[in-house]
Amino acid sequence: MNICNNCQNKFSGKYCNICGEKIISAADFSVKNILLQAFEAITNFDGKLLKTFTMMFQNPGRLAKKIISGVRVPYFKPFQIFIICNLVFFIFLSDVDFFRIPSEWFFDQNVDFIGKVMDKVENIMKTKNLSLEEVKSAYDSISSNLAKSLLILLIPFIALFGILLNKKLEFGKHLIFATLYFSQFLLCTTILYLIIGNLPVSSKWYFIVAMALVGLIYYIVSIKAFYQKSLLQSISYGIIGFFVLGFFISVYRDIINLISLSLV
């Protein structure tokens, strides 16, 4: 009879029948066993990674459908996928101001953002004895960090639009769909930027147009697969939903700008 070190349950065998904890033996700490565990963890990670992102790109919307139906073991969890895609997005697009407005545009005499922006900047300069360049530098640093760390807040708002597509579906299922779609959007945006940025004749407009088209197409296909809508309905809802997403991003940028300036 063994006693589990984790939950103190008495059981027979190598694994606790309550919590699944394994009985530790001297063999568990051998170099061979540790290397085998490391290899198993890496290959399992690679296998799940490949299956997850293959499903996301080949069948948009199907992964969310599988997850809510109970098929979860072969794939990463939605939040894990978002963390990976978010990390990749900001590693490769750290200098792209997509979710914030940089100081060179935001600090404009003509901009009226809940009061003149430059009036607020001048007040910060006086009260904190900072130069304009110091305020700009502080604002850019704060806004860049906030834009990265708070991006997850957009997901519930994307999920809200899903209620229009199926009011009977639990909100948690809309959240799963929104998390996976937004993760896919971030990853596609990164890939497109890396491709277009290396073209002989590159332009930010090429990137914006390509990003919008790919994001819209993926959204339409995802809606059709997940919500089981007709092609016409998926196109209609997809176009409306994509404009709603653009609105949410615009509001998000404004909030990031306002908070960042107040924190300087």
C-alpha cells in the first residue's frame, strides 16, 4: 500500500487513483530517464503545435468546433494558442504601431482627444519638469507595453458579436471561437508583414490591404464552419463583424493612448 505525497490517499500501484500523482523511485532521477522525459515533452509539444496550427490554417473555425465538442487532447488550449500568437506578433512586429498611436502622430497640435493632446503634454512637461522628447519617449515606452499586455481584452468584445450569430450558444463557446480567430488574425498579420516587408517594392498600404482581405476571408470561413451558416450569411456576418472588429481596435488604441499619457 502506498501513500500519495500530494493528496495523502492510500492506494496500490504506481499512480494515485485520486489525483494521478506517480510514486517516485530512484530510477526517476537517472540521467537516462530525465532525457527520455525531455524528449517526450518536446515531441509531444511539437506534435500538438503542428496539429493545432495546421487545423487553424487549413480549416478555420473547425478547431473551435472540435474543442467545444470535447476533442481537446490533440490540440493546445485556446488561451495557450493566443499566448503563442501574441508573442510571435510582438516579437516580429514590435515596431509596427497597429494597436497604439506613436507620439509622432498622437502629439499633434490639431488632435483633440478629450481635450487638446498638446495641452496635456505641456502640463506634464511643467509639472514633472520634463522635455518634450522625454515625454515622447516615456509615452512610447508605456503605450507599447500596454498595447502588448492588454490585447487579450479585445477577445470578449469580439465574442459579443457571436451572440448575434447564435443567441442560444453559451458565451464561453463564443469566447473560444473569438480567442482562436483573433490568434489566427495576429499570426496571419505577422506572416503577411514578413512577406510584404521583404518585397522589392513594399508599402504599408500593401500590408494593410492584404491583412484586411486575409482577415476577412478567414473570418467568413470561420463563421461558416463554427456557426453552421450558409455561405451568403457567412459573408454578410463576416463583413459586418470585421468592421466591428476594426471599431473595437480603434477604441482600444484610443484607450491605450489615453492611459499611457496619464501614466507618463
